[in-house]
Amino acid sequence: MKQLVFLSVCVTTLCLTLSTLCAEEIVTRIDEITGKVEVKTANSASWIAAQKGMTLKKDDQVSTSFKSSAVLTIGRSKVTVRALTRLSVEEISRGGGQEQVKLSMPAGTIRAEVKAPEGGKIEFSVRSPSATASVRGTEFSLDTKKLTVIEGAVALVNNSGKTTQVNAGRSATVGAKGKVSSANARGSELYPSLPVGLGSVAVPVVPTPVAVPVETPPSVNVDVFF
């Protein structure tokens, strides 16, 4: 019996080791730039001007200036980094048909459209000073205190560990003491204007959201799968 248990532990350890060895970084690229955008790589102490087509690696940072923005492609997902934002790439790995993306945003606002790899799964989270947004295949906008969900569902976890699920058409704000309040999102929040220099679009009228059954995140931590 002890031999079987030992063999099982060895097999599990071997599988985890092989999974780690087979993991690779997801191709992360800067596809659009407006205004002044800078990048600081993990092995550099200085900021350099970002270039369209530039690839980002783990622990790289992106910073946007006033009236500036950048669009990042991470696998099949897209992240729009809006003006006056600093974003750090904490994890962009792929292995065993699953992608793991972890971003840190100490200041500013982003908009993300999250898509899993073909036939696979994705774990996508964005951490701000006040909360962490964990995503299941969705589109959302996030600044350091406010989350607006455009499509799908987002699990918002405050610094006390309390999880609030925010569905499409709603927004949630984290107060000074970590209290999360939720309300219907306004049309201007669901469809914010494009970055400067990218033209304009007509803003559709957003009807009052209809409750749609959404699977509850399986736990209160930031690891949310779909």
C-alpha cells in the first residue's frame, strides 16, 4: 500500500514538473500606439519609447502619458491601456491547453477583451491597489477603484478577500474601506470613446440589463476559469 502511495506521489510530481518545463510565454505584442507610450523591460532600469510591434515579456512594464494609449494583444485577448496608466506584466504563460495572464495596474485605466485559446482555457486577472478582477471570457473596463463589465462576468475581490460577481451591464466601485457597491452601468461607461487619434463611433443606447444566469466563480480566490 505504501509503495502505491509513493508511486502515486512520484507520478504527480513528474507530471507537475513536465507541465512546468513545457510552459511557454504567450506572445504579447504592442499593436497600436497613440501619443507617448514607454516600456521598461525586466532587465533594464530605464524607460524607452514603445514601438508598434514590440513584444513584451514577463515583468515588463508599460506606461502611457497624457492623451496617450496603447493596445496590447496577449494571445487572443486584447488590452487597451488608456492615458496616464502604468501596467505591469506579472504572468503570461501557456501550458497544457491553458493560458495564465496576470497583470498589475498601480495607476490608471484599462479595457480588456478576454478570449481563451482555441479549445483551451484561460485564467486572466488584473490587480489594482484596491481590488483584483478575475475574468471568465468577457469584456470589461477597470481603473484602480471602479469596474464596468461590458460582456460576461467578472469576479471582483477586494483586499479583504471578499468576492463580488459583477455581470454584464453593471459596474462596481471599491470604497475607501474596501466596501464594494454595484449599480447599473451607464451607456458611456459600457461604450467609452476610442483613444485620441482613432476616430469616433456612435454610442448605442443601452437598455436596462436583463438578468442572465451566470455560473458562480468556484472560489473566492483570483483563480477563475471558464
